[in-house]
Amino acid sequence: MKKQMKITSSEFEACLETLEGPIVVAVSGGADSLALLLLAHEWARQNGERIIAVTVDHGLRADSKNEAQQVQKWAQMRGIEHVILEWTGEKPATRLQETAREARYQLLTRWCKNNQISTILLGHHQQDQEETFWLRLSSGSGLDGLSGMKRRIVRDGITFLRPLLGFSKERLKATLIAENQQWIDDPSNQSSNFFRGRLRTFLEGEGLSPQRLKNTMEKLQVDVDFIHDALQKVIPTIVHVNEGGYLTLKKKTFDDLHPALAKRLLPFLMQWFSGAKYSPRSTQVAAILQKLKTPDAFTAGGIYWAPRQEDILLLREVSAIKEKLPFSQLHQNTLWDNRFWIDHEIKDIVSRETFLAPLGSAPGLKKEINSSIPRRAWPTLPALWVKGKVVSIPHFRYNIENEMDHRKFFYLKPLFHDSLRFTI
């Protein structure tokens, strides 16, 4: 077998974007993330930047705490800052790996936001990319899924970067060996209890060509990038975001869209409303596209869809709004129902019993209301409640207590809040 060469500093730097520290490196203790940490540490040293290694202890195995502490010792021996985050609470009996992955994301994101850090480096490598292709193929993914993990994504204001996607696991291990650095092998990676473990065993046994698959995925990614560029250009010509937290689509322009763009536009709009981290299933999108060809209104994906003569109205479905926000707990600007940013300073001018919830039917309003916002959208508007009664509707400048205008504390989320989001 040909001896593998370690990854050089120049190779690694060529895979980075223009980064400004501090930067978090997610480190599990495996060969991939530890190689990433050493490479990032050398890059930071040469460029005068600061990195912080962060390890999430999922608590799923008896040795997980000791392993996290071992990673911390390795990092500190090299003068690298290190933090351990613990996933506490009850663990699910099913979909364990998926839930753990989401918990890791939530912990990393929260820690970064609390520490004013906007970039996280992830250690996914070439074999991870190959597995992603086969996993998504087995689940019936389309072009977007089969193009693999993205090198760069933005979720919830945090940039996740994967600089090692073009490097093999063997080269990562060679990098560690050259640096005399040990690593931890996670037995769950090869366990037949999980699909990824079974898939690794199958791919190794079949000897499927990594280079051929890599070439195929790169071709798919070119097509995906082209389609998404076209979508971003066409969205402003079709979609209008209204101050009342609803969307309108120009009907004729939407009807004239190429199917490849239409079936990507709807998930984007649905995620704007819901904040879901994963796109809706293609079957649900196809069903919505079919229904939009009729004049009848319907609900789907937490949205009320109402085709009209000139446009299509997309309203938040009232029953999908679960969020009630006590203003006494408002300590920072907060996104409510994934549509409206709330300025936390409002809590200083309202009573402690005030909470935010959808207007709903809200009978017994004491003033006549005139508004350009469609009546069907009124129940979805944010309203201030005290002891079961509406005291203020900011979008109507309706306030029964005084003449204070609460509207200035509410900001509509832009359409491209997180741009076209992808999953990790």
C-alpha cells in the first residue's frame, strides 16, 4: 500500500476562506477532528489568530467523559484553549445518532453565540462525503442531496466550514502520526447497530472507487450551484414579504417558473415560516404544487395557501404558532414564531405579567381597526396579553393602556435571513 503523506499547512490554508478569529474547532477525539485541530492550530499560529477547541460529551458511553477530558489534555499540552460541553437530560431510545447530532449542533451554536464567535470548523472528510452520497441515495434524495455535504453553510447566523472534504481519512491519520498525536476510535463508527457502520463495512468490502464517486458528486454540485444561483435571482421578482408576517407570490411569474426552480422555491418559503432545519419531503412539495393549480385555498406545512386572481397568499397557520413569550424572560433580541424579531428593551416599558402570543380571534377589542393587512392574517399577528386579555397589537398601533407605540420594537425577519439553508 502506498504510504500516505500528511496534509501540509499550505494545502490546508488553500481550503480555508478568509477567516477572522476567534474560531471554534469541533473536536471529538477521533482522527479526523484531531487532525483538523492540529492543522487549524498551525494556521492560527502563523496568522496570529485565536482558535478554541470544543468537545461535546454526549454521555452515551461509559468512557465518554474520560475521553472528553483526554482530548482536553491533548489540546492543553499544545497550548490550545479547550472547552467541554455536556449533553444532559434523557436520551432517546430511537434515532439516537440523529438526535445526538442535533444536540451537538445546538450546544455548539449556543456556546458560540454566547461568546460572540461566528465560525465553526468541522472535520468531515472524503469518506464522510462518500457515505453521505450512499445514505441519501438510499433515502431517495434528489440532486441537492446527492451533491453531498456543502463545504460552507450558514445556520442561525453561524458559519460552518468543512475544509477537509477533499482529504482521505488515511491522510488525516498520516498527519497525526507525523505529529506524534494519538487519537480515539469511536466503536459506534463501525457498529452494525447503525446504518453508517453497516455502510462502511459494505463499501470497504466492495472496493467502490472513491475517485469516481468524487468526480460524480463534483459534477452534481456544479448543477446544484447553477440552480440555486438562478433561484436566488428569481425570488425577488416573485416573492413579496409583507409587514404583517405573510408572503405573496406573483401568480403568473410563479406559474411560469421552470419546475426545477418551483420545487425548490416552495421549501425555501416553507422554511422561512417554520424555521425547520430540514427541507420538507419532495412528496409534500409535489402535492402543494399540484394544489396550487386549483383556485381552492388549503393548509400544508404550517401555512395557509390561498390562490387569488393575481397572486398567491401565504399565511402562517394559526394552529402552528405554539410560542408564548413572557416579556419578563426577554433578555436579548428574540425571534418570535420565526417571523418577527422582538427588541428586548420592550420589557422595560410593559408590566411583568405581559406575554407575547398570537392575536387569534381576540374578541372584544375596544377600538375600531383599519389596516391594509388582510383580515385572514390578523389572527397570526403578535399581540401583547395580560391576564387573558389583549392589551396591545403593535401592527395596528392598538394599545388600550396608553398611546405608547409598541410597533418600533418589532422587526420583520428578512426573506434571506439565512439565505438558502442547507443541512449538516
